[in-house]
Amino acid sequence: ISIADFLDLTGVEISYAGYETVDTYPEGEAKEAYFFMSATEGNKLLVLQFSALNVSGEELSIDLAKSQTRYKIILNGTEKNALTTMLLNDMAYYQGTLAANESIELVLLCEIQDDQTEFIDTLQLKMKSVDDSATISLN
């Protein structure tokens, strides 16, 4: 199952684009970032990046919050809850409009221990809605 299928999205493709491990997200001087997150001491933020592409040929309004999907990130077999954030591009809560053929980056974050950053063998995303659940492999 694809992420878009699970979220019951029509005209949108969501694909996994990679991950990064950082101390703070977003990094740098993101002027529009009124909200950012920092990892607690001894930890890093694991940022999963996704691309949402409007393939419908027309402008689409997207509301990912209404699906009430909860996400878990499975790192090397260990489940971690995706953090609840106020980031404008948080995949669990994203609401916005995409023009035809426009894509945006969506993210899910969790905290991992510093020593886990070097050995990321398997990454999976577990999605759970009111009625259903699915796990997809990301790498």
C-alpha cells in the first residue's frame, strides 16, 4: 500500500525522499520557521522526508489532519512514536493547497540516541488510522 492510498488521497503521490539526523529542525536561519525543535541531550532528531506531488492536473486542497493517522517510525526493529510538532510541513497535520504539478516536502520526526545515528539499517513507517493500519519499508 502507498502512503497516499492509506490516507485516501486522490491526485496526490507521496514518496519517501530520505532522512537526516540533526540537533535542531529546521536547521539554519529559517526565517519563516516560527516553530523549531531541538533534540534532548544525548539524542538527535531523525527527520524523515517525504515529497507530496499533485498529479491531478488541477489545484488541490489537502488536509492530512482529518485522517487522524498516527505514525510510528521503526528504526532497526525498534518502534518510536513520531513526535507531535507544530511544523507547517508535519505530515500528520499538513493542511494546504498544491497547484497542479507542485510538490512540497513533508516531514515526520522522532528522537533517537546519538549512537543510533551511525547504524540505520532498516527504516519502516507504521501508519495507524481509526479503522486500519499498515507498515511500509522505506529503505
